Amino acid sequence: MTETPKKAPTCSICGKPVDPAYKPFCSKRCANVDLHRWLKGSYVIAGGRADEQMADEEPASPPPDDKE
Ligand SMILES: [Zn+2]
């Protein structure tokens, strides 16, 4: 293996060099493009996660019908 210089990360949307301010994207526009894709793709999953979050917020209290 020959030493290869670290390639600068490129925007997964358009392939341009990543801007640290918007990484892992090159610009806010590309970041938004990916965000919208992500939101669309996770719409269904988001519904399921809402339940998980609610359960997580509930304090671990003992069940009311725990007779002992
Ligand atoms: Zn881009």
C-alpha cells in the first residue's frame, strides 16, 4: 500500500468539497436537501419513536398493581 493523502470529504449530495460549517455537506442547500430526504424517509419511524420517547420520559415508578 502506498501512502495516500487523506482525501477531503465530499458532499454526499453533489460531490463538492465539504464545508466545515455545513459538514458533512458543502452548503446549507445540500444539508437541507439531505434533511428533507431524511425527514421523508423517517416519517413512519418517527411515529414509533414518539412512543419510545414517551416511555422514556416516564419515571421508573413501581407499577400501581404491584401487591406485595
Ligand atoms: Zn453539496
